Amino acid sequence: KPSPPVKDDTIRRVLAFFLLISAVLIVVAVTAVRNINRSVSTSDWVNHTHAVILETEALRSALFVGDGTLHTYVSTGDARDLAACREALANVTDHLEIINALTRQEPVQHEQIIQLESMISQRAGFIQGVLAARQAGNMEGVRAMLAADSGGATLREIERRLQKLKSEELALLTERDTASFLQAQTTRWTVWAGVALDVLLLGGVAWLIRDDLAAR
């Protein structure tokens, strides 16, 4: 004897369950993709912030190396000290160009770099002037320039501003690290919640089919 057909209301319920399952899958997929895209964007900003911090520290280090080797060259007159000082100044220029480019999309930090650029250019000009006087054997001129720079007020101000910039970037790094972590957590919970809901819905479908078979 042939089995009776599945009841229409059971078919409708099964279809409704499958539509719900499909809707959950779509919502999970769209939400996950959006969160992943945001997470990638945030990770890029985290890497960018790390780069700014490293370049800020490298710029500060190169500037102090240049200042130190200047005084060494003034004392020794050694060509190697002169070359080291010029190399440090070249590094200052390179790091300044890089950090200038990195902060172009950050108006507040970029404005600070523009101000620093002017001060650093003045400092580099001072160092070049002392080097030129020392090479020419004008020790009196060298002593006069170094005496006028007694205490290195300009250098200390540059260091203070670089430290301020670094502190601001570290604060941004903390903020962006937190945002990246929260986005990753949201993605995990969305995916697992969607999987759990779909498992429950599939269980409901199985129960409906089993109930209908039992009824027949």
C-alpha cells in the first residue's frame, strides 16, 4: 500500500525553516565580510602607527648622532668623524621625508612635522656651518658658533616635540589595537552564533520530518 503524501503544512514549515537557515547564512556572511574588511583596515592603521613611531625614534636618534659627531669632529678634525656627521645628517633628511609622507593623512601630526621640519632644517644648517668653519680651519668661528649654541636649546625643543608626537602615536596605537581586537571578537561571535542557530533550525527540520513520518 503506497504511503500518503506529506502534508502541505509540513512542507510549508520545512520550506520556512530552510528560508530561515538561508537568511541566517546570508546575514552571517555579510556581517563577517564587513568585520573582516574593517579589521584589515584597522590592522593597516596599526602597522602605519608603528611605522610613524619607529621613524620618529629613528629621526631623533639620527639628529643626536649628528650633533654628537659634530663635536667629535670639531675636537679631532678626523675625516671619518666628518663623514659620520654628514651621514647622520643625510639620515635625518631621509627619516624626515618618510615621516612627512606617513603623517600626510593625519592633519594634527602632519602640522607638527611641518613645524619640526623648519626647526630641524635650521639645526642642520647650523651643523653644516660649523663643519664648514672647521674644515676651513676657522677655529675662532667654530668656538663662537658653539658658544652661541651653548646648552642646545633648539635641540632640546626638537626632542620635546618628537617625544610629544611619539606619545600621541602610542595613544593612537592603543586605540587602534583595541578596535582591532573588538572587531575580531565580533566576527567570532557572529559566526559561532550563526552556526549555532543554523544547527538548531536544522534540528527543527529533522524533527518536523520525523514527526510527519511518524504520523503517516
